[in-house]
Amino acid sequence: MSVNIAPDSGNSDLVVRCARLLSQAESAREPTGPLTTAYPQLSVTDAYRIQQTNIELREAHGEKIVGHKIGLTAKAMQDLFGVSEPDFGHLMDTMMHEARHPLDLGELIDPQIEVEPAFVLGRRLQGPGVSIADVLEATVGVRVCLEVIDSRIIDWRIKLQDTVADNGSSARVVLGSQLVPPSMLVLDDMDTELELDGVVVETGNTSAILGNPATSIAWLANRLADFGIALEPGHIVLPGTCTRSVRIRGHRWIVGRIAGLGEVLLHLTGRPAIAAKS
């Protein structure tokens, strides 16, 4: 199934209702049931409109879009969700978290962690026709990144429509200090590690991100072009992870490492909402 975002699917009331459910769940840190269970007719088109509705709400409240994230870049995950291409979400300025500051898990519901490269753009990227070479020319540098994801759907009982509507389960982004020009990296062959409390729990290689993470960025630029949207200078774009995500409830120290990019360290405090209520 290929994602097709239409301007209006004829389900405006449904879109507003689901957007409100997700927004309230995030604000109250009280997860809601799967949207796809309550509304089995929910389409992927509807889900992207729900995502956009809540992004516009956040902008109306003063938040700013600072980039995008891409998910479902691994073939196994596409097969699991029955799709033939990735999905995407927005990154807001309020999601950016400084590595030197502890992250209070009490701000979140049921968080998980991923490690991936983060592309920092210096030039505008607008499709169609964006290539890997275009991505590399537009990229100022790449950082190692920890992405904290957090589902507003209870117990992560999600289908594709649920996670798309929930802005790709975005929560927090923690960037490493090194900014490395792509010309100094072998982007399609960088070993990756995720360490929790001194134990390496996940390993992978960036070749698992559509063969090359720059391919993922090009896909997004071309996909967004269908709607007249470009990736702007200064934007941060997360191409997806090459490891599994891991729940971080009960952990205190996280390290993400990618060969050539160094590491990023994050200290956790508090307990997520789902644990505090158990």
C-alpha cells in the first residue's frame, strides 16, 4: 500500500475528532485507545490529515517546525505494516532536547529510544527529482542522534494509520555534538550501537536505512513536493534507524554511537506516566 495524501478525504469530522483525542492524550499523558479500533474506516489519507491538523494547532500555539522524521525505512517494518514506502512526521522546536540536560521521563507516556544519523541541511531541498547527490550537496553535516519516540496510543497497539496520525510517535530529539560533513563519511556503511546502562542492547549498520540514509532524505523531499513543501535550510531530518527501538522505562543512562559521528549520552530521570500509574 502506497501512502497517498489527499487534500480532503471527506472525513473532516473524523479527522478533527481523532486529532483532539491525540492532542489531549499527549497533554494529559493519558494514552487513548487505538484509533484504528475505534474507527476501522480510518485511512492513511485521514491519518496524515490528523497529523497535519495537530501540527497546525501546535504552530498556532507558537511552536515551530524544525525538521522531519522518517519511519518504516527497513524492509521488515514495511512488510509488517503492509506498505511499500516509508512514512514521515514533523519535528517541532519543543521536541529538541539538549544532551547535557537530564530528560525527565515524567513528561512522557511510554517512551522508547532509537539511535540514527541526523542530517542538518544548509540548502533548500525541493522535489521532484531530488537525488542522493542533491542531498549530499545540501547537507551541512550529519550528527549522531537519539530519537525518543512515545505513542499516545495505549501500550503501542498501533497500526500504520495510528502512528501516522500520531506524528510518527515523535517525542524528543537529542543531538550529538559532532557535526561531520557527509564527504567525510561512508553513509551506507556506518556501524551503530545503542547502549542502556552500560550494556549494548542493539547493533546495526546504516546500510539498513534504505541502503543509504541519504536515499531516505531524497525520498522525503520528493514525497513532500507533491504538496508544495520543501525541506528548508537549517532543518534537521532523521532518515530512520537501523536498529530496533527499545523501551527506556527503568533505565538511567543511554548512549548512542555511530561510526564516524561519535556518541551522544543522555541521562534519564523520573518515571514515565504509564509507570507512575502502575
